[in-house]
Amino acid sequence: MDNGIRDVVIMGTGPAGLTAAIYTSRANLNPLVIDGSQPGGQLMITSEIENYPGFAEGISGPEMMGRFRDQAARFGTEFVFGNAVEVDLSRSPFCISLENGKEILCRTLIVATGANAKWLGLPSEEKYRGRGVSACATCDGFFFRDSDVYVVGGGDTAMEEALFLTRYASSVTVVHRRDEFRASRIMSLRVEKNPKISLKLNTVVDEVIGDEQKVTGVRLRDIKSGEVSEEACDGVFVAIGHKPNSSLFDGQLDIDEYGYIETAKTSTETSVQGVFACGDVQDYTYRQAITAAGSGCMAALDAERYLESIR
């Protein structure tokens, strides 16, 4: 830090942000991490992770992110609590304004603000999140072996989730509010031809039903007839898309039509020199903890090389 200007500021404390912090702190760049509104990212609502290498017995999301954070702190990473409410990338050093009025200046900025799954907005959905309600089949599908599950959505994401879940579940029911899918034809055909998958079109989930521990069913409503029915199931996967946390950078960074920050094909560089993006805020394909961590490493190395080039 020179005259109050940080070499590296990292926005976000999920796998991408904290991995970037570990790498930049070990490189003696003294990174400052801005926690944001959801410290730890989406993994903080993940009950158990079994597909991250090195944890043969599995680990809870909060425990894993605690370990990431401790490792970053061990090498000297500093943390500041609070939300960023404004960024100015039009000048160097960059300026980040926090909700408490504090301003932070930096030579490089690593954006790791993540993305949030879109939810149905039902109180019962929130109640059973992590106890049968999920937004990630790749993360949680294994826990539904020989179970009956529902997938809500009609786009390619929903089709992919449904097909993936057939590896584990006894049956998969896709619920979509319209009379035809928005997914690509090839994905729709794969779902329609899969013997494990059944379809309920023109239908919405009005409520997730469960006991004190877990999901036991769903209440469905036919939007044409108004008929309401209750169906038994063990899990509900909401697959209606993700919303990247990128609105703070509108008009300053190149962002695609879905809200993902665009980066160079061979690096994490954004459209502004010295600004790098990693994790789910720029990854619309994989959205896994391990790929987020990997891109956080890439962003840290890119930032380090950039700083060397301007000195």
C-alpha cells in the first residue's frame, strides 16, 4: 500500500475471491477483501459438499468457506465488512465506495461478486432450502439416489438439471408454467425421450411441503384449469436461472445480455485494464466451487503480472 492506495482489492468472499486472496497475499501484495452482503457466497447455504477434492468425507459449505478465509488471513489478507455501493473505474487508481461512506483506492480490482440462483419466492421454498430444495443438481444430486424429485423450469438449465438427476433419482418430474419449453429443441427432445422423466406443463409449484426435517412433496396448480394437487417427492430443484451480481459495474465493464461480466478468452481480464473478474459473476457455464477457485487463482496471477508491468 502506497499513500493509501492498495495494490489489490478483491470484491467477494466466495471460493473465487478467497482463492484470489490466498494467492495475492502469498505474493506479498497485501490484498484487501470486501466482504459484501453474503460473506462466503452461495456455499454458505450448501449443507454438504462431497465433490471438492481433498474432502473424502465431505464438508459443509460454511466450514469450507471458513477454512478458505482462515487460510487467506494466515498470509496477511485484510478484510473489511460492508457493501460496495459505487465503483469508479474511469480513473486510476480505481475508487470503491462503501455504504458507510469509506472510499478505497486500488491499482487492481478483482471482481468475484458471484451470482445468485433465481428462486420462486415461496416461504416454504426458503424454509426447506438445503433440506430438499436446491438450485444445483451437480452439487446435490448425489443425495437423491433412488428418490423422486421435481425440477422447476423450462430452459436449457432445467433440461440439463433433469437429465443429470436421472443418474441418481428413480424419477424426475419437470414442472413448467408454459405449454412448451424455452429450451433448445435438442435438449427438449432428450428430456421428452428419457423414460425416467415425466412432464407437467402449464403447471406451477404453489408450495413446497415437508416435515420438520425435509421435503415430502409439492402442491401444484394447473394454471389453465386452476386445479390444485399434491404430489409426494423427496426433492425440488429450482432451475429458472441465475442472476450475476454485476449491476454495480453497468456502464463501466462489458457485460453480456444475461449480466455476466465479459473476460478475455485466455485470461480473466475485463474491458478495463487492471480489472479482473472470476467465479460465477463471469462463468455462465460451470458455476462450481472448484472452477470458481481455479478462476480466482487465474485472476490473482493476472493481477500480479499486471502490477509488475506498470511498475
